[in-house]
Amino acid sequence: MSVYLGIDTSNYTTSVAVYRDGVITQNKMLLPVKHGNCGLRQSDAVFHHVRQLPLVSKELLVDNSFDAMGVSYAPRRAEGSYMPCFLAGLGAAEMLSNALNIPLYKFSHQEGHIAAALYSCDKLDLIGKPFLAFHVSGGTTEALLVSPSDDTPFSCELLASSLDLHAGQAIDRVGVMLGLGFPCGPELEKLALKCDGEKIRVKPALKGMDFCLSGIENQAKKLYDNGESKEKIAAICIEYILQSLDKCTEKILEQYPSLPIIYSGGVMSNSIIRKHFTNKYNAFFAEPCFSSDNAAGIAVLAEISHKSLK
């Protein structure tokens, strides 16, 4: 029996996962954000991770003998990619690996998202082959060319991105304006679904393969001030993001027409967005619990890295 531990301390979720013989067990806890706020200061995020890590890891550490473990150390595997919140998980992982005398493998938060999506949709066999991956969340909105790598399970080349707001930021800013709790994605989706049947028209702003999302915040504010329904504002917000990602996907597929597409990140758990891209592109998605921030992909990558060195 092989068992691998994963830790991820992202900007808004403390997560620990165990990967045992192909099956993930995970615990995670959102960081507390006061109602009406759109996020946390990094110092507060680190504080809450330090408090929550023992809570989410306690039952997963019992009666487990780990072969190796993995941890997310930065948002992306790129020079200058850094957020203090990842130090909480990194420090805990280094202590555990030393205490248990097991190898520790370090990955980016983005790599964890992609691996979790591959695990969730039963496409781990794509590792070692080229494919396209979208990572769409509150901290990142990027399209990537994923390729085999000698040093890590895979490498990511940036193809396109949002030039201003990330998709999750846009959703949260519109949601908070509408009085929703943070993070606002699930509640905004419920509102948008109540607008089903009404024709929504939006015009995304693209620059080459890149796109801009800040316009939807301004548009939503005008609609809200003019008394438009919350349901329609929510539907317009989601449709704007959907169409921006769709136009970006179309342009990327002109260059890479034969590659499979994986969509990951919390925003891509939205049922409206997921349905559109599944029908149009036959794309692959993670289940919602593996779309939002999690340590599952980190645990999976720890196994892949450990076995490749044997």
C-alpha cells in the first residue's frame, strides 16, 4: 500500500489530503472573511492557516504511514511568484517530512489545481503528453500549454490570461456588491440560474488571445444603481466571464486544434460555465470539490514524483 500526504495553504483555503492507492481523502476549511469584505490581508491569511492546519490534518495523520509528501510553495512555478500564505503550509510540511523521515516534494498551487482536475476526471494518463489547461480562480485566470518535463511531472507555458481582474475577483466584487457572502461564486450562480430563459447579451474585451474582465464590475455597478434585478446582474456577470473564456479558447484552438482541454480552478465549478464548455469543446472538468482550492492534486503529484525517482 502506498500513501502520500499533500498540504496546500492558498489565499482562502487550508487543505490537507491523503492519496492512498489511487483514492483521495481530504479535509479543508475556508479562511474566515468578514461579511462585506472581498478578501484578507496576507498576514491574516497566514494567521488563520497556522490555526487551521492542525484541525484539518488531525484525523488524516492518524494510522497513516506515508511514503512521501507534497506541498504547494507558491502560486505558480515562475520567478517572482510568491504569496506569504504558502509559507504556513511549507513550514508545516518541512517539519513533518523531517519528523517522519520521508521525502518532501514542492509544487506550485497551479500545478496542484491541474493535477486535481486530471485526477477528478480520470485523465491522469495525460501527464507525460501535451494538453491545454485553463486555471480560473480568484488568484489566477490563465490558459496554459502543459508539456512533459524532465524535472517535474509537467511544465506550464502561459498562452493567455486576463489582463486585469481575475475571474474569481470579478465574481466576488459583483457578489459583495449584491450583498452575498464571500467567496461569492456559489451564491452568484444560484441567482443567475433564476434568470434562466432571459436572453443575456455581452461583448467581451479581447486583446489577441488575452482578455479583460474589469468591465463587468463597472457594468454591474451601473445596472445595480439603475435598479436592475440581482438575478440579471448575476447572470450578466457569469455570461461575461463565460464569453471571455470562450473567445480565448477559440483563438488558442486555432493554434493547437488537436489537444485536449482541462478546465480547473474554483470558477470552473460553475454549472453554467461547465455546461457550455463541455457541450462546445468536449472539455474535461474537475468535480466541484476538486475545482476549488484543495491539496488533492499536491498529494497526487507527490506520488508521481516519488515513483519517478525509484
